Amino acid sequence: MKGVQKFFSAYIQCTIICSNPETMVELINNTLHRGSTIMDVEGGYSHKRMIIVVIQQNEMHLLRQLVAKIVQKHLLQ
């Protein structure tokens, strides 16, 4: 039944795990006009932060572009 509910839902929950979420959250707020939740997460080898954002399915492409933009910017520094 869970698969059927997901099929009819226009919204999806996305998680982004990173070290410094402030830039990403600012972009999500200003570009997608969505709120987000930041949580500390503890892995076996590292301590990171997780961003949770609920978006419409048609906004997924834009969110992926925003994440790629931030990742590329940090890799070049």
C-alpha cells in the first residue's frame, strides 16, 4: 500500500547529507521557497548534518541542480 500512496502523492521528502548545510539551506529557501530541517547525524566514521526538505515532484530537477552547483563550488575551492 505504501507504493500506491507514493504514486498518488505530489510531494516527496528529500535528504541531503553534508558538512556545512548553511549555503544549501539558503539556496533552498530563496530559490524553491521551501522550508527545511537540519539535524545532526553521526556515522561510523564521521559527524555530518542532514537537511530534510519536502518538495513537489516537479521541483526535483531544480533541487538536483542546486546541489550540484554547491558541490562543484566547494570542490573547486
